[in-house]
Amino acid sequence: LEFPPLLWKKLVGTEVSWEDIRPIDSKLYWSRRSAGLGPSSASATPSSRASPSASSYRRSSTGGLGSTTDSSSAGLRLGVSAASPESNAPSQTWAKLSEEQVLAQWDPQIAAIRRGLSAVVPEGFLVALNWRDLEGIICGDWKIEVTELQKYVSFSPSGQTAAEKIFWEVVERFSYEFRSMLCRFATGRTRLPLKINVQWSNSVTRLPEAATCSMAMTLPRYESVDIMERMLRIAVTQCMDIDADARDRADISLHMAQELEA
């Protein structure tokens, strides 16, 4: 599961801010920033701030939590004229009111999720948690350590000591992001727990292949750490989603793979 911080913060009762909109609706976030209404604009002089018009915020915002809202209506419901905000209140006041409405638009759905959680987890336990702790308990940790990943990876056939050693040296070189991408390539999931069955192949001129339904990855026995790292990096970056099964990347030769990297 992947949900934005705003959900987890509201579930544990942590204060949210406009920065929490950025991973949900980056266009709305940056449109406000460009109008001088972002959180970093506090030091700007009044003359350098643009007064928002109704059209500046009259847009439907479809967020990652599955709700749609017209942010231009926020000021209207709270007694501030969106058509001419400066005639009723300073532009910053109008923006603040609309910001509060946008941040609250998913409250009914989040409240329902919280009621469901409270049916199995004491509410006092929820509010005692840090939002990152709750995310980790439910979704797992995106920071995948090699020692943890080793618990979930098996090899077929087993006992290929040299190949296994090369594989783990490559994983050691990977950043947290690339380890997560490797897991997604093989399983469709980006966080532990999961399972990956590495099936060895002798086709060293081919890229690695993955069957996400069975959480299996076919990995050629490349002769060096550098070659395996290069081929895995190409595979996980060129095959970013699990719905592109018909796009055959496995037939790219080693020479072509080197050209792709360049």
C-alpha cells in the first residue's frame, strides 16, 4: 500500500499543512506557490505577492485519496468572495481559508477509516503513535536493508554460490530507492514483507525477466558484479509498471543494453 503522509497524519491526529498537498496534487500546490501564496512566501513583500483571482484556484483537484473538490468554492462557503477576494479580506486570508477547505476535503473518508481501525485497535494506541510508525506497521518500511531482504529471497536452483554472491554484492550497491524498484520489478510490491524466487538462467545476453504473479525473477548468471548491476539497473528502470507485460524487453542483447545505458 502507498498512501500520502496526509492520511497517516490525520489518522493519528497530527497537524497537517499545505506541504502535505504536494504529493497528492502537485499542480495545485505549485499554482499557489507561483501566485506567492505558498508557505515559503512569508518573507515576500506585499507588493511582490500576486492577488489571486477566482480563476487562479477555480479548478477541480482530484487527489490521491479519491476525492474531487473545487477549491475556488472554499472562500465562498466561508464568507470570502472568490470573485474579488481583496474587497472582503486580504488575499492571504482568502488563500488560508481555501487551504483549510482543501486539507479537510477527505475528512469524512479518513474518519471512516479511523472508525474501522478503532474497531480492532484501541484508539488510545493510534494517537500515541507517530504517523510514520503507523505507516510502517501497515505498509512496511520502504528502506529495505540487505540483511532484511535476504530473509525473503530464495534461489532456484540453490547452491549457486558464485552467482548468489554477485547478486548480493549488486544489491549492496543499490540505494534504498533501487532496492525498492528491484522488488517492484520482481513482485509488483515496493516494501517488505514479500518473497522473491530468483531462477537462474544461462542466457547472459538477455536482460532479467520477472513474473510478478508468481513473484519470480529469471536472472542470467552474469560473469561479473558490474555486468549484473548494469543489466538489473536497465531492467528495473525500463520496466516500471507491471501492466506492460506485452512489451518484450528480454530480447535486448548485451550490446543493445550497453547502448541503452550510454
